[in-house]
Amino acid sequence: MEGEVIKIEGEKYRSFLVLDRDDEDADTTTRWRHGAPPTYDAVNHLFEQGRTKVWPKGSLEETVQNAIKSWEMELSHKTRIQDFRTINPEKFKLIVNGREGLTAEETLEVGSYNALLKNSLPEGFKYYKAEEESFESSHDVFRSAFPRGFAWEVTSVHSGPPLIAYKFRHWGYFEGPFKHHPPTGELVQFYGMGILKVDESLRAEDVEIYYDPAELFAGLLKGSPLSETLAEQHISDNRCPFQQ
């Protein structure tokens, strides 16, 4: 796939991919983590098959859903905060389950998975050790576990800008190993809520996310661990630099 031409004009859920392609300056100056914009065909298909809500075009719910998808895309695939269009970099904070907030640069450095999964549990209860994972290794772990992608939807919105309260669902099919635990092929999902503070340009300033990580790990730790060799082979087979 690495040698394919990336086509994003039809991207329906991440508007800033289209804007970056239409903007000649952005197209030549934006620094993409893997050298080119990503494609979301596989996870978009999973999203459309499995979503529980189809929001009317232009509705507040659709706007919030697409804005957060665009923000996640930038966080996962752009390497410089100055190229982000979805956040106010000077004010941005990411707060997860009440922990101390991360700045834009701190969030970009550790990556979305490490930011969301960091915790202060005793060592014996840490099923995922964010402090031992890099940005790249964290994405490899979850690309391996969810080769078709890890879809996300807004399930309800309870207030509009500038302080947006919403609930969400995150899901995928466990079809590759997770930390040497064998895949089950089963649906793995969790629910949560968020509070998003935006500026007058609808750029995110504060993002607060609350969820129970046990919902996620309950579906990933069912089987006895695989050998390290087999697990690494699955990760290598499923690694794709352009797809979330």
C-alpha cells in the first residue's frame, strides 16, 4: 500500500483532509508522519456498518462527530502542531479521567493511545503500560489488535458551543493479537463521555474525556498469551503506515 496514490477527495468524516488537499500551500508544507495523508477507507466502512446513529447532515451531532474525527486524524498523522487546523495550540489541554492535562505538544509527543491509557494503577494491574510505549509502538499495538480499524461515533450531544458535552462509543473487531493475547474475532467496545471547549473558530481549547478502561481490556485479555514470536508476526503482517 505504501506505493499507492492516496485519494482523499471523497473523505466524508474528516473535512480537514479535504481542506489540506485543496490548499496548495498546506499540501506542500504539511508534515505527514508517513509522508502523505492517510486513507480511512477500511475504518469508514467499519463505522458505516456498525454505527448506532446516523446524524442528519449539518446537525450539531454530525458537526461534533466530524470535528473530533478530524482532530484525531491530525494528532495521529501530522508531526507539527503548527499544521493543526482543529485546535488552538496556545490554549489546548487534554484531560483524561481527571488526570493532569496535557498540552498540545505533550499530546502529540506521546500519541492518542498513550494519552488515553496512562494510569496510576499498581504494576500488577497495568494491562497496558503507556510509559513504556512510544507513539509508534502504541499505534502498532492497536493496529495489530484491530486490523480493520477502531471506529468511533458520537451517540448524543447535550450542549452546543462553546462548551460541548457529548457521549461516544468506540469499537472494533479483535482480529489480531493484543500484547501476546490471541484474537477472538469478537466485537470489543467501550462507551464514554466528553466535554469539549471550543473558541469562536470552533478550534478545541480543552478536551476532557471520561471512560472506564476496563470495558476495553475485558475484551482484549480473554485468551492465554501467545508466544512472543507469533505475536510479533501478527503485528508485522498488520502494520500499515497510512491507515489508522
